[in-house]
Amino acid sequence: MRELTLGLETSDPRYSLPRLSYQDWSLQIARARMDDSGIYICQINLEQILEKFYYVTVNPAKPSLMNYQPVVEHEFVKDEAVQHKSNL
């Protein structure tokens, strides 16, 4: 387990903690990767420590036709013999 934040500071610039209100915290992960999957703990240290555990699953990106570039694995050119008629 590794600590991502201390207060509002994050150890990885891909992580951010936007707040919509005093009691509303969010974790945003930019350019999420498969290895970002796992258990995340939100911990608030007051008189009593409050913790919530979240399991996050990052799914592989679905292919998009917007940036589609075909990959050619094999290229085949048809080979034909052409026979010319000779002048008799």
C-alpha cells in the first residue's frame, strides 16, 4: 500500500482531489492505467479516525474509430504472369 496524498498534496501528478464543497471529496485519476486498479482508502483524521475503503477497477480502453490506424501484419501482392502475343 502506498500513500497518495497528504492533505491536498499528491505524490503523483496524475491524482487530484477536487472538492465541490467542504464535505465533498473526490479522487480523480488522469490517464488511468490497469495497474491503478486496487483498494483505495479515504481517511480523515479528526478526534476519531474515519475511513472508507473503495475497490477501483480500471478496464482496458475500448477501441475507437476516431484514431483508428490499421495495422498490416502480412502484405501479399498477387503475382500474375502476363503473356504477350508475338507478331507473326
